[in-house]
Amino acid sequence: MVCKKVQQYFIRALHRLQKGPGYTYTELLVWYCENTNTHGPKRIVTEGPKKRMVWFILTLVFTGLVCWQWGILIQSYLAWEVSMNLRTGFRAMNFPAVTICNTNPFRYTRSKQLLQHLDEFAKLALERIYIYNQNGTIPEDFLQSQTNWSKVASLVIIEKSDQGEETVLHVLGSDQSQTHSSTWNRPRTGTYKMALQLCNQDRSGCMYRNFSTVLEAVSEWYSLHYMNILSNTPRSLRRMMGEQGEDFILACVFGGQPCNLENFTQLMHPTYGNCYIFNWGSETEALVTSNPGAEFGLKLVLDISQEDYNPFLSIAAGVRFMLHQQNSYPFIQDLGLYARPGTETSIGIFVDEIVRLGGSYSHCTFDGSDVDVKILYNTTYTMQTCLRSCLQNHMVKFCGCGHHNYPLPEGAYYCNNKDNPNWGYCYYHLKQQIEAEHSECLESCKQPCNETEYRLTISMADWPSESSEDWIYHVLSYERDSSAAVTVKRTNILKLNLYFQEINYRTIQEDPALTSDWLPSKLGGQFGFWMGGSILCIIELTEILIDCLWITVIKVVKWYVERRARRARKHHSDSPSTIAQSIQAHTNAGFQPDQPEACMERPCALAIPGTPPPQYDSLRIHPIHQRAITWNDEN
């Protein structure tokens, strides 16, 4: 019974669909305007001619505004836009990892023999530049001494005459033609600048790194050759030449409790040598602080031994320090801060936690496993570790060796002047490409979805004061060297205080700007504000559009059927058979109609004999008056 009713329902529905809505376009439009819950269309059909035109224009304008606003909302939703929300909280927090380094990577007394030749060439270069700058005369024997030392990175002077012509002079004479006194001791006009010349292996292509001062040029030149020497120096020897913890860290207090070297992790930094990380958290749990203020933070007294600095490698004197997350690599050369000797530096710490959504909303990663770069650091993923790893991977791929400042991929070795004489040219050329706006590394690396940043406030004061320096120096000298003599002085020691300024923390979190829950609400709000409608009005409009579609479909189908019928009538334009012929053909298989004239002229195929057809002429219809005349004639 149920199946029969369902079948009948679908049959009626099919008939209804075949029949169509039963209205014309005009009738549907008028009915919609009279019955819709949207305010504008009603006034179009109920008002007078003038108001009707005004309401027609207003309805079109507001409909366009609604469509425009809807387009903006839908575009925002499909663009996965985010909004930044700031929240604050209060809790006991992990104290950050603190990395401290002496700006002098190696004690000069321990590394002097290793860097002896490099220091001699640096002095020679400075003497030549000084004489050139004073417009003096360089003796011939001085020009011929110790020249042509390195073709990897040449220190040059680029002269520019008043006519705009440029002349390149090699300070250390990599080209023998420029070691003659006629080249250096000629009258000089115009301007000059210092540069570093880097060439490929066959010297067919060279690039120049220009510097504004001699200081920058010589420092860069010295660093390049210093890296070449370190690439051939064993790691154990570098540790021995670097700053030792017992000489560097004189005192340590955390949260009112004394600490020592066991609370520090030694790190061999490629630029600063032996660095020490407090509370790194790689082997032990991170230290927690629940109170703000200097008494609950970290206090350090450090000795930099400034008199044992390398004169060319360490231009600035002091301590380089950096605050970072636990188990993250400290890129202290790029992100570190300085603390000067003879001062007490207080650093107040504020914590910002950044939370990104990830997925389609943010180009970020949770652990770096989905980044298309082989990470070379065995630490927590950061943007810096990815960029440095990408640069080193490209360096090994295109230059055949790795840069000394970054870890090595498996099977690679560090660049040196002997095996890779053009590595400087390759490195700087590659670095320019990597630092481009749309570089491969910048597009491949992702920001971490969760990271912690530290905002710092720094204040300084002279330390120790003149009235207390005597006893402080004696105490520090005795604790370190067990000597009654004073072995420390103001130009070497400094004090660091690091503490939370407050235990409040800020969370900067990404949230979707428009979710699937809010999208219908905002779309409806715009529609209701501009048109005074609701979702029911949209359903009404949808119903009208469906009816219009059915009318269109029925008209198209009707036109197609009529078109086919007209074509069929053109193909079958012969006169129709009589009623008697139609009945005979239907009831008698042996019946054949009258043959056309063409068969009369030539023999046609004979029909198969059959029963003679009956006479049906009585079924023909004749006019009444004609039959009456015929009957009278017979009578």
C-alpha cells in the first residue's frame, strides 16, 4: 500500500515537472514582487510611476551593494585570513637560556703562532694603505716584499679619476705589474675607495665588495683568511685556544643560590670560540622562576682579559650575550647584544608567546619535519636554523665545500684556499642570490607555529664604584687565583643581571578572521541591512529562479520538437492516402495501392496474388445535393 502511494506521488510529480510552472516570465515576476518579504520589490509594483522608478533604482543599487559585500566576505573566507589576538596571563615561567661569549674568540697568546703570518700581512696592508692615503712614496723594496700572497680575496684600492676612469690597485700585489713604484708613486687625482676583489678560479669573472672605510675592508679581508686557517685547525686545538670557563666566569648566582660551571653548557661557536649557555635544557630540566625582580634572576661577574685580545680579529671589547629558548641554537652573531666592561648591566625580561594556526592559514611548521630543507642543526627548529642550513646546502652543492660558520652536511668538508681557491667568490655570489626577495631558501623555510620571544629593557651603571673597587678586586682575585695580589681590573670585568621584569606573559595568537560559523551570519547581516531580507527571501528568490528555469527548458524543448516536426513534413510532402486505402492496407496484407505513372510506362514488379479486396467506396462521403441529383436521374 505504501509503495503504491509512493509510486503515485512520483507519477504526479513527473507530470508536474513535464507540465512546468504554468506561468509566463511576466506573471512570475509580478507574483514575486507582490508576495516577497523583501521591501524594495513590493514598492515597485504598488507605487505610482514616479515612485516606482525611484524604488526600482534603489533596489538595483542596494542589490549591487549586497553582492559586493558578499563577494568581499567570501573572498576573505577563501583567502584563509587571520586576525591577531592579544591575551595576557600569569604563571611561573621557565627562565630563558642565556648564552654568553667573549668577543675575542681566542686568547692571543695561545693563537699567535697559528695566526702569525696572517697578522704580518695585515700589518703590511695597513702600512701600504696608510702611505697611499698620505700621498707618500712607497719604496721599491717595500712593494716587492711579501706580495702575491693570496688570490682568493684581494684587498684593492679603486681609484676614480676626474674623467671617470677607474684603476684597480692591489694592496698586496696579486698582479706583479702593479708592484712597480711607477704604479703606486704616480700623482693621484680624484677619489678612491677600498674594496675586496673576489674572482673565480680562472679569474675570468670578478666581483668587488665596496667598503666605506679601511677598517671594514681590512676586517672583512682578515676574517676570510682567518676562516681558511680555522678550516685546517683541529677542534680540540680551537677549544684549548678559546676562553676557558674558570677564567671567564668569576661569579654566578641564580635565584639567590650560587651556581657554577656545571650549570653551563660549553658551545664551540664559529665566530666567538668557546661560548657558555646557562639553562640550555638539553640534558636537564629548565629552571623555573615564579617571582619577578633581580633577586630571583641570574647574576654573573665576567672577566674578558682584554689585554690578550687579537688586534685584528676583535675590534670591540666586551661580552656578547643572547636570550633564547631552551635547546635552540644561539645565533649570537646576528641577534646578540653587547655588555661593556667596567659596568653593571641590568636586563629586564618580558615574555611574548606567539601561536600561529598553521595549515591553510599560516605558512608555518610545528617541528620542521615538513620543510623541504635538510636541517643541519641538532636543536629545536627555528627560522634561522632553516635559512642557515639552506645556505650551507647550496654552498656545498654549487661551491663544492662548506662555509666555516655553519654545520656540515654528511660527507662535506670546510672550504680552504688550497682545495677551493675560488670559494670566496662563490660564497658571496651565492649569498646575493639567497638574500634576494624571492629566494629559494626564503620560500622553502617556514616559521615555527609556536615560539617564544623575549623583549628586553637594558640599563647600565659604572661598576664597581671608585670607593668599593679596591676590596672587590681583591675578593675576585683571591677567589679565582687564590692570590693576595690584584689580578683583575676595571677594563676587564663586568656584571650582568638578568631577571623577569614581571611574571605576566603575553600570548599573540592567530585566529581565523572568518569561520564557517560566522560566514552565514555576516552574509545575512549584510542582506538584512541593505535589503531588509532574510534567508526566507533568498528561498523565495531561488524558487522563482527555478520556475524561470523550467519555463525556459519547456520553451526550448517545445521549440526543438516543433523544429523536428517541420523537418519531417518537408521530407514526407506526398499527398496522404484515402481512408479506404488506409483501411485496406491495415486489414489486407495483399492489398497494393494504385501504382504511380512511372510504373505505367515501364513494367513494375508484380504483386503477390491474394484475396480480392472488398469494396469500401460506400464509406466515401459525398455531398447531399450531389447524391439527390444522381437518385433523380436514375428514377
